[in-house]
Amino acid sequence: MSRPEAEIDVAVEDPRWAEAVPDLEAFAVRAVAAGLAIAPDSPNGPVEVSVLLTDDASVRDLNRTWRGKDKATNVLSFPAPAQPCHPGAPRPLGDVVLAYETLVRETGEQSKPLAHHLAHLLVHGTLHLLGQDHETGEAEAEAMEALEVAALRTLDIPDPYDG
């Protein structure tokens, strides 16, 4: 698996994230890079992805503003609009935003380590930035899940859909 050159910026808005996952920024960078590398249309040339680790209230505001859904969700992806770039400069792919309380709740419900669920959702969000979709049909959902499982395998994280 070849990894595209990527600048992955991680912002931690809610300090509980740093307490929950050791070496958080490096962990998030590895998960996003795994998603970039596994995608069938892996980007050519340097790219930039921004990750925001925040809380339910912030994600709810974003979800309401941009998707018309007045509720928190685990992950939101905001693909960057196509735009010209300077030669050699990274092409912005977009933003991936995760909600702390929702992830913690889901890990309890699913009996999974928080780090595993975080990696899964970072890969999931990254694949959305690259045009993957799971809401257009069953075949697309299965294809996206297979990509997620393959990316997570490179991080030694078990199949999140098994069980």
C-alpha cells in the first residue's frame, strides 16, 4: 500500500481526547494516512486533511448548520471544494470532525476500545473526503466497509463489523 504525501493537521478542541488516547496526534495521523492509502482513488500528489477532535455540542452545531440535522453524530466529513493549487502545494481534501461524548457512548455500547473506534471513524471520514459513500446503496456500503476493514488491518485494529 503506497501512502500519498499528506499533511494531516490535528486540532484537539476538547481536552478529554488527549486523556483518552495515548499519543493522540500521531495516532490520528496514522489512521487518516491509512484511509488515504487504501482508497481506490488514492490522491496523486500532496494533500491536506484537517481533523478536529471536539465535543457533541460543537458537532451538533455543525450538523445542524451544514446538514440540517439538529443532533450530534460521531463523525462529520466536509470535503473541500475543487480549487486550483500552486504547484507542489498540498491539495486540501477537507475536514473530519469527531464528537467525544458520542464516541465514548458508542464504545461502551459496542464493547470496543475508544482508540479502535476513533481509528475506524477517522478512516471512515477520510474515505468520505475521497468520494466514498455508504448511503447510496448496499453495494457502495459494502465496498466502503471493506476499505475500512483493510485500512484498519494495517493499523492492527480488528474488523469493527465482526461481532
